[in-house]
Amino acid sequence: MMNWYGNGMGGGSGFWLLMMLFWVVLLAVIVFAVIRLLPGNGRADAAGSAVPAPGVESPDQILDRMFATGEIDEQTYRARRSALMQMRKPS
């Protein structure tokens, strides 16, 4: 009576291996989905500055747009561009 299922709960070690693989894959998919859905996903370009999400302007693009539309003059544009470059320099 004690050994009704043969080798434990069914298919032996193959069953446990498949079950463990299933849970590892499931957890990996959940972690991947959470990372992809978070707004700040920590990507950076070669210069070390954060890469904005698609559809979001970078600080450089915002500055360029402000200059192109006449919101700021050339002197302000150059000062802000310089400030951005100084901020990005490694210490």
C-alpha cells in the first residue's frame, strides 16, 4: 500500500526536473516583464548618460528644440549646452 505511485509522485526524477524548469522559466519571465514595464530601466549610452524611453526627449533634444523654436537665444543655448557637457564629464 505504501508504494502506490511507483517512484514517488509519478514520472520519477524527470517529472521533478520538468517542474523545476517550469518554475525557473516562469520566474524569469516575471522578472523580465517587471524590468521592461518599469519606467526607468537603467539603460545608458556609451557616454554614460541615460537613454530616454522611446517618445521621450533627451535634455539635448529639448535644448535643441527650444533654440530652434526661438524660446531661447543663442547665448542661452550655448550656456546651457556647456552646462550639460560639464555635468556629463566624469569626475
